[in-house]
Amino acid sequence: MPTSLPPLPDRAEADSNGGAKLLFALVGLFYWITLTPFPDLRIDPVLVKPAGWSQMLAAILFLVLIAHALRPQIRAMVVRPCAFLCLLFGWFVFSAAVSPDMASALKRIMIAMTVTVSASIFLMLPRDERQFARLAGAGVMLVLGLCYLGVFAFPTRAIHQATDFLEPQHAGHWRGLYMQKNEAGVAMVLITFVGLYLASAWSKRIGYGIALAAVVFLLHTGAKTSMAMLPAMLVLSTLVERFPRTRLPIVFGGVALLNLLTVGVVAIRPIRDFVQSLGIDATYTARADIWLLGLDAIAQRPITGYGFDGFWQTPALENSTLSIATWAVKAVDAHNAYLDAAINAGLPGLALMLVWVLHLPLRHIAKAQERNNFNALARLFLRVWLYSIFLAGLESVFLTRSGPVWFSLCVALFGLGYQARCHAAGARRNEHADHQAFAKRPAGVHPL
């Protein structure tokens, strides 16, 4: 099997002790299983404080990843495009520095940056694509196994109950090791994509088995958005891959239309009437109140925003006079990643995020195909990316500090970049080898 991860010198020798494989497993499971699986929903989640050692473990994993990335054959390939990402995160740091709560905003954005950098290095850990497929397969099988184990062995911790402190109306829906059924639904969609990839890259029996088990679990979550998006994303990813002219309309047009039909309902009356005429709840389960508050917040600070996570769930908001007018002051986020990007870092921050998560992947897909390097692995990255950017219209998934979604999206973003550069990296290595051979030629021997 031809490898499509960037060819790095001496990787096989460097990874022979299994340390890189162990690190790959630990990092992947840290974000996919987290340190608080099967939470007890009978307790108000606001009262549950994360253990102090969890942050210590996250820091240790990050430092080990950085140490791995400092090796000469790896460090030039991670966190790319470096200049643009420095600009993006530099703006987020600036917006945090001028925010009402500078210290908290800076701390939060730094943590979010570690997740992003970790995802970039994460792809450099496997020796080649075959090892990546086996490690990824083992990881998702463990996640699936734990989810099913919870459902059948201790259902009160893996299935929503009528005694749940929040959302008891979801009683009976499976959530596995996650906090909520929708989070479990998202995880199952991502696992389905991995299963389909494994069927092409490793084993049809294992891959399709994983995909089938994930779909069955998804159907029991009752996560309607994820159930509808799974087949839609498979179709859209096929169109994006095979028909280049559809890419801009699907990505930019699709994301714009989704936001127009969701956030747009609170600002434009004709759109609200149109959505209602389709029989759709124009409040989107009361999210319209949140979006209206978010739009007002952007109007108040359109350039710098409020700093990363500096608006929702802050005392300034919850204790303001707005608490009398709307319940939305209690929201944990905007339930829209694009809206939250503008709230956190202003309209310039939103523009930079759009370049990173929408524009650059399209360029990388085109370049990977030009270099004949669009294979099953690139297709996996494409599916994860497309699903995530459309999910972002209904959930705040950008720059989150825990959970599988943002980490997996970052892996897909960097992965598509690696696919686009892989051929060039291989060519440079061959040119370097030819140069060395030329330099070592015997005296009197000259190239033709």
C-alpha cells in the first residue's frame, strides 16, 4: 500500500520501540473518551468540577508531543500553514488581551491552541498509512465497545433517564460514554467515516463491521441532525471529490445557506416565514433566542469581540438587565460555531476562521488530486471536514478544548494539507538523495 502520510527519513527506526504508537493511542483516547466518561446526569453538571490532575495530564501529553515534533525530520511539517495560523491565533490572542477578562480569555485560547497543535503532531506519529489505519481502527473499536458496554452493563450511565437533572425528556435515548445523545450521535457519525475508510485501507470485514455498529448505535441515540447528515455528507463528499465545479457551491454556498436558514431566521422576517412554511420550528428548539442575543453582542463589539469564551456564562452577562428579557443569558454557547467565532474575536476573527476551515481545505483537495494523492485516507479527511463545517452551523465546534469533534476536525484539516504536500515532500527527498549520490561519485565520473 502506498503511503500518503508525508515520507519522513528514518521513521521506521525511530518508531521501532512502540513509543510513538503508544503516544498516538493515548492522545486519541484522551480526546475521544476524555477523563470523565459515563457522567452521572442526576447531578447538575455545573457543580461537577474537573479534577486538577486532568489538566496536568493534558499538559504532559502536549509536552511529549512537542518533544516528538522537535526532531528535524518532523518539525518542518507540522502546524502548517505556519504563517497563516500564527496570524489567526495572534488575532485571537489580541482579542483576548483587550477583552473585559483578559486573564481568563488568554488562558482559554492557549488551551485551545494546544489541542490544535496536538492534532497536527498526532498525524506524524504513525510510521505509515497502514499503521495509522490499524491504530485508528483499534481506537474506534475501543470507543464503540465502551459505548455498547455502558448500554448493556450499566444503562443508567449510558442511556438518558427520566431522573436526569437536565433534559429528562430524552429518557431512553442512548448516549454511551458521552454527556448527551447529540454528542454521542456526532461521535457515531465520525466512527462511521473511520469504518468506511478502514474497509478500503485495512480490512473490509472490520471496516464495515465498525460502520454498521456505529450506525446502529446512532439510530438509538435519537440524534436526528446526525442521522440526517450522515447520508447527506456521503453524497456531498462524493460530489466534492469527483466534480470540482461543485466544490465552491457546496462548501461556501452550503454553509452560507445553512446559516441563513438558521441564524438568519432571527434577523430576516421573510426567511423566518419561509422556514415556518416548511413545517420547521423557526426557533430551532429555542436556539433563535440565543442567536438573537449573539447577533446583538457582535453589534456591540464587531472588531475585537469579547475574547475567547468571554461572553457566554460570564457574570457580566448573567447578572445584566438582559436576564430579565431573555433566558438565553444562561446559554453555554451560541450553538453556532461561526457566530461564536465572531463573538469571540470579532468579524476579523470570523474571516480568518473561514479562510482556515473553508478556503484552505478546498485548495488542498485540488492540489492532492493534481498530485495523484487523493486516496482513501484523503477521502476520510474530506468526510470528517465536510460534516464538521456543516455541523458548525448548529453546534459550537471550533476551538473547543475537549471532546472528539474539534480534535478530529483539526486532524482532517492538517491531514488534507499533508495530502496536498506529500508528493512534493517525496520529490524533495529523492532530489536530496540524487544530490548526495552525485557528491559521492568517484573522481573522473560525470553525469550524462
